[in-house]
Amino acid sequence: MMRDPTTTELPDLQTCEQARLSRDARFDGLFFTAVTSTGIYCRPV
């Protein structure tokens, strides 16, 4: 069975957090970080 090219599996939470803290550009566009109480959305830059 072929995988749907429009879906992406996210890395585990620990990997995402490490990418965010280190501002790892390899993860740009893969996930974003948001604070729902303020409505401000950021990406690792």
C-alpha cells in the first residue's frame, strides 16, 4: 500500500522540543509552536 504524500508523520515530542530549543533549521515547516492563550504562533527560526 502506498503512503499518502500529503501527510507527514511528526517526530516524537522530545525530538520536536530539542529542535525548537536548538533552532534546528532542518525542522522548519515540519511543526510549529503556539501559545493558545495569546493567539501568537511561532516556528523554530
